[in-house]
Amino acid sequence: MNRPTNKTINKTLHYCFAIPFVFATLASVAFAQQDETVDADQLSFFETKIRPILVEHCYECHSADAEDVEAGLLLDSKPGWMTGGDSGPAIIPGDVDGSLIVDAVRYTENVVSAMPPSSKMSADKIAAIEQWVQMGAPDPRTEAKQHAATDAFDLRERFETHWSWRAPVRQELPSVRDSQWPTQPLDHFILSALESAKLRPATDADRRTWIRRVTFDLTGLPPTLAEIDAFVADESPQAYARVVDRLLDSKQFGEKWARHWMDLVRYAETYGHEFDYPIDHATEYRDYLIRAINADVPYDQFVLEHIAGDLIENPRRHPTDDFNESIIGTGFWYLHEATHAPTNVLQNEADIMANQIDVFGKAFLGLTIACAQCHDHKFDAISTADYYALTGYLHSSCRQLYPLDPHREIKNSANAIRQQLQQAGNAVTQSAASSNLSYDLPAYLEACKTLLSGESKPDSAAIDTLAKQQKLSAEHLTRWVDLLTKQHDADKKSPSAALAIASHLADSNQIAPLQKTQAAISKQWQEFKDTSTLFADFDSGALPSGWTTSGIAFQAVDQSLSFPTNKDAASFPMAGTVDSGVLGGRARGILRSPTFTITTPNIHIRMRSGPGQTVRLVIDNYQMAHFSALLFNGTIMKGKEADTDGQWAWRSISGDLKKYLGHNAYLEFIDESDRSIAVDQIWFSERGSPRASPEPLVDTLLQQDADVSQRWTQAIAALASGNRDDFVEWMLQQGVVTWSDLVPQATEPLAAAAKLAKQMPHPRYVVAMAQGSFEKPHIYIRGSHTNLGDELTPRFLTALGGENESRLEMAQRVVDPANPLTSRVFVNRLWHHLFGRGLVETVDDFGPQGRPPSHPKLLDQLALDFVDSGWSMKQAIRTMVLSRTYRQASVAHPELDSAIVSVADPTNRLLHRMSVRRLPAESIRDAILAISGRLDSRMFGPSVATHRTAYMTGRGARGSGPLDGDGRRSIYLSIYRNFLNPFLTTFDMPNPFGPKGRRSESNVPAQALALMNDPFVVEQAKLWSNRAIQQQSDERQRIIEMVGAAHGEIPTDGDIQRYLDFIEAQTGAYQGDRSKAWADFAHALWNMKAFYFLR
């Protein structure tokens, strides 16, 4: 029997400590069940040595009589330890060192669960167990036992018996006695339930109350006085619908409802933990939500974009800016909390994935899938295999910064550059084919031979004279002389030295040393190859399988003609590489390798790069190393580390890499500057990087018997066929010639290409998901990444027909109309936000631990109508807010007996009235800004930094923003996990660490104190009162208008007089300063419940 791959016991023998039993009774039972293969001596050894140890130290946790069997391991029978627990068989008979039970009792180094946990056994007991295992573990207890409390996990039974797994069924409208009351089909279901409970609905709310309610619910802002008056005066049958349609069409609708979704996806702009590092470009996701909701993007499309927006073949595009909208939705996966220095990167990955699965399950399906991380779900039809199969999609994906291309300006620029380069290529091909290249290389080399025949380098006068005599360009001749007279050691093994020798310009005695140098380089290179593993090269002129790119920059360079798009000769694209500079330095992008297992302590990369580029190794999907290299030293090259000064050179990733042998990783090459980066080869090695690699051109020139003319003829033939030539490219890269020198007809298109390249706009970036290498996840037994179980393939939940499928196919299953959860969960969320409580109160949990629906038939009807409407969120909301149910007053019908209500519907679950609700935190703040006149209605863009109080200190603290947040709506305020806005959190804005479909609605003294003392509220009260004084000179009318703006109601004459008395008293307190009194009055209006509660 093979030993389990994990040497640790890993909870298999967890918490063993027991009370001794009466051994005589046990022995008699044992003899009755004796295994015939156990001889008398073995039986005696077991009964006198082993059974007492097991009883004393193990049975409390690992027997059929234990209250809970730890890790599924039974040690009270031979079949028990042979089958083993979560980590496999506990004993391998005859294999002492290979048996997990021996590891545990020895307290072997790195064992996860040493046993017994309280203290190590005595040496004689450990020796007895070792001897027993060595004997073959003879055990007379042959009868298998089963723990009495073991409950079988029956997924089918759970699926078939719980209501939420059953498909919604369209219902006939229930009959009601008061047939005049309903205005929408949904009203029939509400009224029927009320009548069955001997209740009746409340009267309609007055119009001022209703318009305030619906305006806040749909936009998060109060109605203006003009809007209230217009609605009150509108007696047409369409008055209510007109208001609703106006609000649904307003831009503020998306701002309000995006915030609800942001709660679900734990939206934040920093990672939290110790230093609260930023989540780059998070606000792009926020703005995407607002646009999508305002555009009423069908919810099934919206969900697809979140789960697999990067894989949609024809993504949704922005209606005016024409960039890819769909991919932005995938950013929600990466809004999680993160730490910059996890001591265990695999555990960190597991924790992040648990959060991602939790958000996915609750947000879209209303399921607590993450509860199956350590074991099959205790209540739902969700197995541990389901959970880990879903993590397969995360293992097979990776985080990317995706470049957006507004108006397709980058794409159009790239196409224009390609067109110009094609014209240049045609000019070169035609000139070479007609032997019309305007450059006589042999003549220049012959002139160099004449000039360099002396001992000293010729001066400019000699060069000018000979150039005139030979009808050559003095400038070009000077370039050749400079190149061929270089004497630096680095150049003695370069093509320039070889060309000098081949042209008889150097002493023929130099041929042998150069050949010797080349031979040494070749030998060293061969030794490196023999001891290293080639991970990737790009000789085929195409990206190898599994390599992916983001953006337009990185392109595989083949053997066809290629041109630099700037004057930097070193940026010339080289065949058999991947280069980000083919379209110019301003092109941006990322080149990403397939996932591989780290097997060596060094990764060597032959590359060419300028300043500002980054190469990084991402280990186990860990994304925070660029903030801090702690524990990941050497895995990121940036700045000078990645800069090769535009020359081909070897760079290495090593450092802490040896700590991560056996871990999964992938490489990223990130072009984020106006220089380029090119990659030639990547090697995995136990040794250091090569000092150099052979220059094929050197050997070529040395083997041409010094016939450069013949080599030049071959070069022209290559150009004529539309192919590149390394000799020509070397001359171009050295700067001794340009394409314009060789082919004047190429000058104009190349200049045009260079100009276009300089004008190429930079992209906008968004955090998004990218498809990575296909990975098969393992079950983590008991949730431990060190204890691997069965290998799985990525798939959806078994209960919902999960099969081996792509992430996009899985997303399509989520929004399949046959899925009973998705539409139900979403319409229930809408109902919750509009009525204060969902039809299913536990909006994030539709499982057995959640509350059953109060109106199951209504929930089904709404879900089916939602799908039939084309998954229209606005249509579903319109239906709800135009219902008679939504129109109810927030007090019970006056003729309804309160005693009946207290029994039949004490919590208003049946909706015999509208519930009184406190405004969300953001609406309170936004309403204050709107009423004071400070509200800035600008949409989108960077967030406004949080205003920090003196108490908001700590690592990661950023500069403080303005007290009023620049007047922007709360959705545009920064959300720093470690520095949340204290005013908003006081009113229950959730901490963004997990999905939150239902906010707390507390009523605590801190809220009253915030409205009374917060400097923001005080400042806005002054601003509002000053504006009110300027706009209205009549004090009584001013009070009416201010009360109307804050509370949406008209004050009575008695109220007005009390307010005037208050203002008069405050005026006296301020020694006649009436403006301060009016500021206090404004402040007081905001402290009344009529302001921050909806009736």
C-alpha cells in the first residue's frame, strides 16, 4: 500500500485523550472476534501493550463511542485504521516510517497534529506502537464500527426537499374580497395573505409622503419642493407613473442602486490589513456599475459580465466611448481584503478564494457555498467537492490590469501604423527585387579598408576627402570607421569585430582569437543548456500555447520584414522574440506565461528593456508582492533591475524563489512606460545565468571566407522576398545605416509611422479577470491546503447540473432561466430595498438556515415576470413601486384592531402597512448636501479622499480630503478599509470585508451625536441657512420651504410658531445674531426623525 503523499497526520488524530476503560471486558470481546491470522503471541502483545494505549490516549476522539470523530478516523477497529481518515490510512503494516500514526506519536518535525495533543507519550509507549506496526499491526478487532452520530450527506434528498431548489411556478392570481384595492398583480398576493389573516391593508400614504419615499428609494436624494408641488397638483391617472418613470430615467438612479450592489461585492479601494495598500483603478468598477444600472443592462448579461466578462465573444461596449464594458464586471472578484506579507502563501490563496466564493455564492445565488470549504455543507445541497470544483475556475484564472481603449483610438492608431509599415515594406521589397537599393556596402567597406590601413584612426579630413573621391557619404563613412575601430573587450566578440576581420580590416592574426572566444562562448552555452530546462522561446514567430497578452503592445516577431517605429536603433524588433515595441514605445500591454510549477531556484530571461518596465513572478496567484518584497525577495524586477539599457542581456529571478519550490506560478512582463521590452528565451536552472550566448552572425561572417559582397547579395535576396536579414538588421541596429539610406522610398511611410506612434494615446486601466492555464483543483481535506484529497475538474454546483465546463459556460448556467435561484434572489433583493424586508428575509441565504419566504407564490411570480421582461431591473422596480402595496401609509388602517395585528402580523411580515425605515447612511449625507445647495452632481471619476479626523491614525493613512467631500455624492467618496468614513459607518455603512445584502439598521446614541456634533453637519447647516435667508425674506415662508425641503411636509401654523419662538430664543442667546439662530434651526431640522426616516 502506498504511503499518502502528505507526510503529516494533519488532524487525522486530533485531540486524543481518553479515560481508561475496564480492559478485562474489552479483552473478552476481542477474543470472541479474534482474527485467525493473529497468533497467540501477537494477540498477547496487542492486548497488553497496544489496546491500553489506544483506549487511554485515542478513543475519546477516534472511536465509535466518541462524541465527535475527529478527522473521520476510527481507531477502535482494524477496518477503521485501514480505511483511515481525511489523510488516508493511519497505519501501513510493516512500514514504521511510512505510517501516519507513528509520525503523530513521535511528534515528528512538521507534523500538523502531534498526538496526544496535550503531551508526548512516554518513550516505551511510542516504542510499543513502532514495534506493533513493524510486526504488521496484528489486530483482532476485525468487525467494522460506525460512529452512531454520523449523518450521511444526501445531496439529492436535500435538493428535493428544500423549496429554493424547486423551479418557480407561475401562479394564478389569488381571489380577494376587496377587488378594487390592487393596482398590480402582486397586490393580489399581498391582499390575499392579509385577508386570510383577518387583516386589511393600510390606507394610501398622502402624496407628499409617497413622493418623498419613492424619490429616496430610487435616487437616494430628497425630492425638490418643485417636484413635490408638481406631483401634488397632478390629478391625472398617470401622475404616479410619471414620477416613477422620471426617477428611473435619472442619472441619480444608477448612483443609488449601484451602492446596493457595492455592498454585495464588498467594494473598497484599498486592501486593508496593516498598510491598507490601494486597489488600483477600483473606481472604474464603481463607475461601470452606475452606467450598467442606468442603462438597464439585462440582469442575465450583468451577471455574465461579472463572472466571465473577459470571455464573452462579443462584449458589450460603451455607447459613446466604445470601449469594452463587459470585462470591467470581472473586477468584483478582486475587491477582497489582502495582506502584503503572508507567512503561508498557499493559505493566503485559500483564504482569498474562500472570500471570492462566498461573494459569488451569496450575491448571485443566495447560497452560503463557502460553508462547504472544510466539510460537506451541514444543511444545503452543496458538497465539499462542489466548493473546490468552483475554486478550479479561480485557479485557472488570474488578475490583470486590462487596458481600455476609449473610442478605439489605440486600435485605430495601431492599424494606421501597420498600414504605414506595410507601405515601407513594399518599398523595400520592390527596391531589393529590382536591385535598386541605394547603398553600396562593398564600396563603404573598401573605403574603410583604405582609411584603416594605417596605425592611427583617420581624422575627419581624410574621411571627407576619400568620400568625395569615391562618391560616398562622409557621414555614413564616418559611422563605419567609428564602428569598425572599436577596441573595447566587449566588442571583440561582437559582429563588428567579425565584420572587421571578414573585410580584411583587422590583422588576420585576430581571426584565431575571435574563433577561440566564440568556441568558449558556445561551450559555456552548451553546458548551461545541458543543466537547465528551456521554458519558452519564441522562434516560431507566434506565441506558444498558453501564453496570453493584454493590450496591443506585445507581439510575436516572425521572419517577415520589420521596422522600428522610432529613432532608437536598439528597439529594432528581433525575429523569434516577443516585443512590446513593434507599434512604438507608447503601446502598453502585458505578456503572461502559462502557469508552471517552480522546480529550480533560478529563472533566467534573455531580454531587452528600457527604464520603467516590470517583470514579475506571480506565485500562487499572490498579487501584493509589488507593494512589499518581504518574503518574496527577487521575484519582481522593476526599475534598474529590469533595465538592460536597450541591449540584449540576461536577467534572473531568484532570491526567495528557493522557498517556493513546488508552488505554482506564472510570469508577467509589463510594459508601462514609453520604452519597450522584448523577450527572447526563458530558462529554469539550478545554476547562475549564462555570461553570454552565441551571436549567430559572428559565426556567419567568419564562415564566409571574407566575402562580404556575397553576404550582401544574400541580404538583398532576402529583402526582395519580403523576409528579414540578420546582417541588414545588425547594421540598422548599430546605426551605421537607416532604412531611408537603403531605400529612400521608405522614408515617408516610416516617418509617418513614427509620428503616429508618438501620438498613440495611453489606455485606461481596469482590474479584471483573465483566463489562465487550465488547473485541476484538489479538495483540501478539512480545509487544509497541506492535506490534499481528490483531484477535480472545474464545474458548477452538482445540484444545478454542474459539469466539466468553461467559466463562461458556468456563468451561463447561473443565468439559465431554469436555474431556480438567480431570478428569485435578485427580485427578492429589489423587494428588500423597497419595502425594508425581503420576501425572504435572509436575502443572502436561501438555504435551510435562511428564513422561508413570507409569500412564496408572489416570489415565484415576480421571478418569472422578471425573466419574461428580459431581466429588466427597472421594469421590476417600476412594478413594485407602482403597486398599491408600496403606496400604503406606514401606520395600520385605523379600523384595524391592534390586538389582531399583534397576533397576526406583529413584525409586519405580511405587509399590512409600509414599514418605517431609516435612510441609508449615504442618503442622509447626500440629502444634507442636496438641501444645503452644496451637492455637486458630477458623475464618475476619481474618488474624493476620506476626511480624516484626529482619531483616524495608523499605518497606511493617506492625506485628508475636504470635510464636505467636495460636495460629491457619497458613492464618490473613497472607501479605505482601514479608514472608513466615520459619519457613514455610524449610520451602518458596512465594513467591506464580505458580502452584505442586508445592512444593519441600528438605533444608537452615536447617531444622534453625529447629527448634532459632526463638523460636516454643522457646516452644511450654516450654508443652508445662509442660502435660505438670501432666497426668501419672509420668515414664515422661509420656514415652510425649509421644512418642506428637509421633511417633505407642510408645517402647521402651530409648528411655524414654535419654530419662530425657537429662532427668537436663539437670537437672544447669540446677542442678536439672527443668522446663527437660523443655522441652529436648519441644524435642528436635520436632527428630527422626520428628516432621516421614511414614513
